[in-house]
Amino acid sequence: MNFLRGVMGGPSAGPQPSGAETIQKLCDRVASSTLLDDRRDAVRALKSLSKKYRLEVGTQAMEHLIHVLQTDRSDSEIIGYALDTLYNVISNDLEEEEQDDSEEENLPKQIDDLGSQFTEIFIKQQENVTLLLSLVEEFDFHVRWPGVKLLTSLLKQQGPQVQQIILVSPMGVSRLMDLLADSREVIRNDGVLLLQQLTKSNAAIQKIVAFENAFERLLDIITEEGNSDGGIVVEDCLLLLQNLLKNNNSNQNFFKEGSYIQRMKPWFEVGDDNCGWSAQKVTNLHLMLQLVRVLVSPTNPPGATSSCQKAMFLCGLLQQLCTILMATGVPADILTETINTVSEVIRGCQMNQDYFASVNAPSNPPRPAIVVLLMSMVNERQPFVLRCAVLYCFQCFLYKNQKGQGEIVSTLLPSTIDATGNSVSAGQLLCGGLFSTDSLSNWCAAVALAHALQENASLKEQLLRVQLATSIGNPPVSLLQQCTNILSQGDKIDRRGSKVQTRVGLLMLLCTWLSNCSIAVTHFLHNTANIPFLTGQIAENLGEEEQLVQGLCALLLGISIYYNDNSLENYRKEKLKQLIEKRIGRENFIEKLGFISKHELYSRAAQKPQPSFSSPDHMMFDHEFTKLVKELEGVISKAIYKSSEEDKKEEEVKKTLEQHDNIVTHYKKVIREQDQELEELKQRVNTLTSQNEQLQATVTQQVSQIQQHKDQYNLLKVQLGKDTQHHNSHADTFQVNGFQTEEVSRLKEELEEWKTKHELLQGQLREREAVPEHLTSPQLEMGTAEQSSQTSKSGGLEHSDELQKELEMLRSQIQLQAAEISKLQMENQKLQIMNAAADPVLGDGATAADSSEVERRLQQEIKDLKSEVKALSEEKEVLKQHLDSSSSTVAILQDEKSKLQQEVAESKKEQDDLLVLLADQDQKLLALKVKLKDLGVPVEDEDDIESGDQGDEDEDGDEEEQD
């Protein structure tokens, strides 16, 4: 206990041991002690000494501490002490915090080396890192937290090596992802820092982390912490998101497909009260804007960038950024970064560019956002970085945007300039900046105007129409002439800033304007002072600062030669070449032309589209202009050395190529049209195929319906056959005054029978009339399917014949009924006459009462018979009408019959043709079999094959019976 008391600072007997001796004794105690409490106390003592005696503890105790981690896993307290001790030994953060300013400068380097060396010793055995990963899985706070800190320190010291060990470890990355779900914020926040170090510059680990649902968890943390108003945890999460997305196309696509872009919109919902931005909020919003730029960076694949740009527009993120852009009270650095972000969100995306063109600033009257931004760009009192950002925004707005280019140039043309002067246009601002006394405004306006002409020959020609009023009383001059005038005046104008910068900007504008535009070259050569000025600038031996201007003058002169259409006799290609040969020399001209690409600022500008300069003096070249120089430098060098004959040949080749291009364009157009027609035909084929399938189904349904109608018709025909016989009636007769009254009763009975028959026939006629209507409708619909409707055609013919026979039978029955009715009417009249003659006889043989009674009965019966005869005649008329309608139906069926007979004949003809073809094929097969037999190839006849197959089946059947 005296030993421990001395270590812990208590009183002890004898001299105090040194730090190294104490550490050695503690290490021996850790290694040799059998009691866990003793080992725990020794490790705790090592932890307290590890900060002051870092080197000694690291060299003597590391092996023992690792052994403790392996053997004492059950005691979380000693594990925590061991991990803290290792962290103190390996981490450089603690030493840097305690370092005094008066110490030597090389001490930080020694500290870094010490931490790196201890890390290398620890990870030399990969099992140590695997052991540490398993300890990080422990839920105990005293184990998990120091384990996370130790692993983070290892990654800081030897990142790639530790990353590789974790990558090959089973479920290594997945174990660490669980840290983000820890409910204890300290561990979760340190877990974010650990993943930051883990994902640095390692695409494989970045993909694994992303697919372990990292985006969802990190965005949830950012939302919980309050988005841009959150603390440093939000900053750490944003840095981790940048690690996962930057230069990782797979993760960017996963981020977009997972609809995580939509969750970024609330980050930029800044309130109306923008005063009092905290430093942390500025940092957070800055990182959020950078994260948006990572997704739409020009260095990303074009397809991925385009899809992210569209998603940002559709979810309203671009609209939110434009709101910040036009808001008041936004800090300058946030405003600058917002402009850069909006620039890349709209770059090359027509939909976003159109929206940006419609954005207005909240002023009175409202002004377009582009005009407001250009006002800042040409205002020399604005910060330099802000002016660069506005220039970049304008360049991105015009990138691959011919519509936007036309709108900007149209504000310079005479027909669109506002005569009242109430509103300032973009073109007026550019001209104002181009001719101001601030060299930076000159350069920015020249580059912006050059981007309005980029790869647009028609706008280059239209810009030649722009006229400028220089001063009162003087005639207006063209914009091209004014540019060359300012260029030739050079140092005579007093300007603020670099004078070289103004000339470089104007020369870049002229080179872009004249390239690939022969009409602009002709206008340039019309001014007789331009060529002497250029040759004079190139021929002089100027200082290093002016060499850049000489190179650009050489480029402009070369463009005037290469794109010269020889329309001016004094400035033909050959004469300009001779002028260069005499006054400059070809070699000297090529050397001066090479000054551009050899310049350091040219190399910087060629790296990325965004204009980023450390100071205004370094703002010399534009990214798009470097592409133009690279394209033209070689062809101009060749053009200078070409003879007139070679020029003629080249002109011929150009014409041939133009013709060829026209032909190719024509054929491309034809192919495009044919492709469209082919697509339309494919769609029609698909439509017709579906219609055909529907019709086939309809035909099948109609065939089944026809079969049902056939069965119903046959049933009706059987029923009609049973009701064709007449029934005779008999009754007793009685005699009244010599006349037989049975005659009257017989007539009444026959009349009743005919009435019942008539009603029965009328009902049957109605049913038969309904049958042809059902038969004709499906027959008419079946004309589109030939093979499936042949059976219904023959059935329709039989039906029409039978219907004709039935109608003939009905007509004959109706005629018989009419004859019977007339016969009954005649007998009725006879009875009336006989009754009238019998009245006197009745008075002799019977009483008066009987006579009157008989007379009354006879008159009533006669009256009833008359009414029945009248009813029968009306029913006869109705039957005639039904007969007429049946006749029309028969006529229609006869027409159908003739059509069906014609189709049957055509089908028979097709069958005959098929039989002829089959016969020809059989003959060919027989001839081939004969040839094969002649060649010695065994050939079996079909009969033999069939008989063989039958024999096999019989054998199989016998075997089954035996079984």
C-alpha cells in the first residue's frame, strides 16, 4: 500500500522515485498482479501519468494495456481506464492544448511524429483494431465512449491503414454505424466525428456507410437539432454528408433516388427578420450551400448533375435559394455563397434558367434579378468576391442557353432600348461597365458580353448593329468600333486598377466575337487602323507584363486571317500573311501567340468554370476563353504557314465538307422522320393487335350465341309441329219450329276454336320474328374473322331457307282463316233470314212467351257473332302487317344469304389453292426421299413411322396389363 500511496501523491518513506521508475513498477504490477483490484488501481495510476509522461507510458505500458483489453473484458472499469490511457498516449490533441506559446516551433512536429509512431505500433497487429471494434459495440458508457475516441484518434494518425483494417473486418463499418442510433448524445456526436475520419478519401467505405442508411439518420439529427439554427452537431453532420457525397457519383445518385434532396429545402427557410445571425448559423448555412453545390458541381457527370438540378427545381429548393438571394440583411459571405450555389443549380438546365430569368427583386418598381446582380457586378464599391460570384452566375445563366443569350443581346439592339430611360436593362449595364474607368468593371463586362455570344453566330451578326452615342454632336459609332478605339488608346485613359486588365478583357471579347463569324471579321477589317495597331503591338519588344497583350493581339490577328472570306481586296488572307512575314516574322508571330497558353494565370483559369482569384490583379482569363485558345492556337499556326494554293485547296475542302455536312444533316433528318414513322407504325400495330384480340374474343362469343339460337330455333320448330291438327266438336241438337238449333251451337264452337288457333299462331309468329333479329345481328358482326365464322355462315343459310318456308306456311294459314271467317259470316246471314221467316210459325205451335224468349236469344247470339267477326277482321289486318314486316326481314336475309354464299365460294377457292400447294409439297418430299435413298441414307415412310409408333403403344399397353 505504501507503493500505491506514493504513486497517488500520499506521504511515503524514503526518497521519491522518478516518473519512469514509477511507470515501470506500475507496468509490472499490471502484468504480475493476480487481484483484479490491484490491476485496476495500477491502470488508473497509469492513466493519471499518461498525459505528463506520454512517451514513457506509451513505450512501456502499451503492450500491458492491450493485454488488459483482451483478458479483463468482464470488468468495464479497468477496460475504460485502459482505453483512456491509450487515447492519452496516441492522441495529439491533448499535447497541442497544453503546449505553451514560448516553446519551440518544431515541437508540434515532434508531437505529430510521436502520435503517428504509437498508432503504427498499435495497428501493427490488426487484431488490436478488431478488438477495439468489438469494445465499441459494448453498451457500457465507460467502455464505448473511450473506445470511440481512441478509434477516432487512430484514424487521424494513420487514416488509410486503419480504414483498410476496418474495411476487411467482418461487419466493421456496420458496427460503427450503430453509434448514430445511440440515445446518449455524447456518444452519438463523437460517433459522427469518428465517421468523418473513417469516410475521408475512401469511396468503398463511403458507399457502405451510405447504404447503411446514413443519409436518413444524419438528416434526422440535423432536423432534431434545428437545421441551420442548430449547434456544432449540425456542422459535424454536414461535414460527414460532404465526405459521403463529394466526388462519389454512386452516393449522389442514391441521395437523389432516395428523395433526400426534398428534405434539404427546410434548411433554407430563413425568416423575414434576418438580423443577428450567429457565427454558428453562418457556418451551418455555408456548409449547407456547399452540400447543394456538391450535388450539382460541373465536375460531376452531366446526366447526374441534370437530374439533381431538375429535382431541386421540382421540390422548390431553387425557389428558396432565390428568396435568400433577394432578401435583405443576409451576411455578405452567405450571399456570395448563395449566388455561387444558384449559379451551379441553373448551369446548363433550360428549365432552371427560364425560372431564374423570371425572378424579380422586391423593389419598386420590380426589377429582374439578373439586372440587380449586374448592377452589383459593375459597382466598384462592392466586395471583390461578390462581383466574381455575380459574374459566375451570369455565365451559368447563359451556358447552353441560346434563349437567354438572345434576350441579353436584344436589350442592346436599337429597336428594344427604352427611350424614356425609366428602366435600366442588362445590355445598358454591360455597356456601362465596358466603358467605365474601373478596369475590373471593364474586364467583367467584357467577359459577360463574350458569354452572351458564345457559340451563337447569329447573335454575333446582330451585335454588329449596335450603335453607341459617344458625345453630343458626333455621329454614333458601332460597338465593335468603340471597343477597338478603347483598345488602341491604351494608356491614354486614366483608369483605376490594372490597365492591362482592361485590354485583356477587350481582346478576349473581340476574339470571341470574331471567331467563326466571317461578317464580323469583315467589319473589323473595314477599319483601316486595326491591322496596323495589331502588327505594331506584336512587333514591339515589351516587358513581361505586356507579353500577355501581345499574345492576345496575335490571336486576334490570326482569327482575322483564319476566318477571312477574302471579301476585302486589301485584306485578303495572302496579303495579311505577307504583312506578318515582313513586319513581324512567322516564327516571332508563333512565339508571341504561345505566350497565352504558357501564362500561369491561363493554367489556373483552365482548371474549373468558376472564376476564383486571390486578388483583382490575377483576374485575367476566363475559363471558356481558355477552351477557345486551345481550339484555335493550332489551326492559326498552320494557317500562317500555308501557301495560297493550299488555302484554295482548304477552301475547296471546306466547301466539300459543308456539302457533306448538309447531306448528312438531310439524311439525319430523314432518318429521324423515319424513326418517328416507325414508332407510330409500331404503336398502330400494337393497337391493331389488341383490337384483333378483342375481335377474336367477340367472334368466339358470337359463335356460342349462334349455337344457342340454333338450339332455340329447333325447339320452336318441334313445338309448332304438334299444333297443326284441327279438333272437331259435337253437341246435342234440338229443334225449334222445324229448325235445328244445333247449327248455331256448332258455329259458336268452331268460332271459339278458330279464335284460340288464331291467338296461338299470332304468338308463334311474334316469337319467330324475334329469332331472325337475333340471328342477323351476330352474323353482321362476324365479317372481320373469316376462318372462325365459316360455320356460322352455313348456319345462316339454313336458317334463312327454313324461315322462308315457315313464312309461306303462315301465309297459307292466314288465307284459310280468312276463308273460314267469310264462310261463318255467310252462315250468320242465312240464320238471320231463317229466324225472320220463322216468326209466324212460332205463334201457332208455342206460347207468346216462348216465342219472344227464343227471338231474344237468337238476336243476342247474332250480335255476339258480329262483334267476334269484326274482331277477327281487325286481327287479320294486324297479321297482314306482321306478314309485310316478315317479308322485309326475308329480303334482308336473302341478301345476307347471297353474301355468305359468295364468301363460302371464296373460302372453297382458298382451300383448293391450299390443296394444290400441299400436293406440290408432297411431290417435293417424295423426290427428296428418293434422292436420300439413292445416296444411301435410311429414310422411313410416314406409314412406317406411324405403324412403329402404334406398335410401341401396344407394347406399352401389354406391359401395363402384365403389371
